[in-house]
Amino acid sequence: MNLNLKPDTLARAKSRGFRLVNQVTLPPGRYQLRIAASTRSGRTGSVLYDLEIPDFTKEKFVMSGVTLTSRAAAEAPTVKPKDPLADYLPGPPTTMREFSRDDTIALFAEFYENNSGGAAHQLQFKAELRAEGGRVVRNVTEERSSSDLKGGVGGYGFAARLPLDEVEPGLYVLHVEGQPRIGDQPAVSRDIQIRVR
């Protein structure tokens, strides 16, 4: 992709970064993502990222990764040939993990249940912003019914917004969790460390 940025867009990119959102469909397995960029003057940069695409059909209950965005994140210039989460997040995804107190974090994750033909039951999803020692300073919970899947297999999307207006500056952990309320199925979760300034 060749970019020719207007002066105001270039200025925003220098202060806020530049984002390219795209989608690649891959079967389960291990991969290495390689991204490179260069300027006309010859400056170059690259990053390598190892990732694993899990087989979501192997476990009874599994979770995707967590995608974040925020109001401030939307200020970065963004190229979106295809944005797969445009229907679920209020702005483009961000890799930023530092947010100001006047911002609001929005997140999206999916949970997959392979319980075809099982008894109807409830599921609980939650997002918690945890301070040092595990103290919860913000949280969002949602109850869903397995009947949403109409007896089949599939995923439940979970979106949440966590305002930071009354959160003290410091390090926090964003904990996102889902649990079926049936039998002894354990919860699945992911934790992301963030900083509030």
C-alpha cells in the first residue's frame, strides 16, 4: 500500500500514530505476521508477531482475544480496507495500552460454546478494571441464554464500555471473563495490563 498523506493527516499521524485495519482468514495453526513500512527518504521499520489461531471446536467453552478501542484512539488516522469489528466497536481497534482519565475504553470479545443438544442454561460475561491487589474499580456484566444459539454451536459476542473519569492514574488489569452456568464448566478469561494517566 502506498500512502500520500495530506499535511494535516501527517501531523495527526506524527502525534497519534497511524493505523491500518485489515482482515486475514486463516485455518487453525501457528503463524508469524510480518509488517514493514518505509518512507520515501529511505527510513524503514518492521515488526514480527507470532500468533496462534486456535481450533475453537476442540473445547467445550473457549474465548477469542480481546479487542480494545477508545474515544482518543479514533483520533489516529486509519486506513480500513476491511474492518471486521466495525459493527461491534465504536471506533477502530487500537494497540494502545495507555489511556487518559477523560477517555472511555470499549472492548469486544467472543465466546464459543460447543454444547450442541445440551440443556438450556445461562452464561455470564464480565469485564472488570482491576487496581493493584485485585480491587475492582469498574465493571460490566451481562447474562445471556444458550437458547440464543438455537441448540447449535457458535459464538456469543460481548461488548463493554468502561469510563475512566473517576479512575486514579496508575497501572490496572482489564479482566474479561465468560462462564456457562451449567455443570462444573470453568470460566475462561483474558487479562490485559493498561495504564491510566
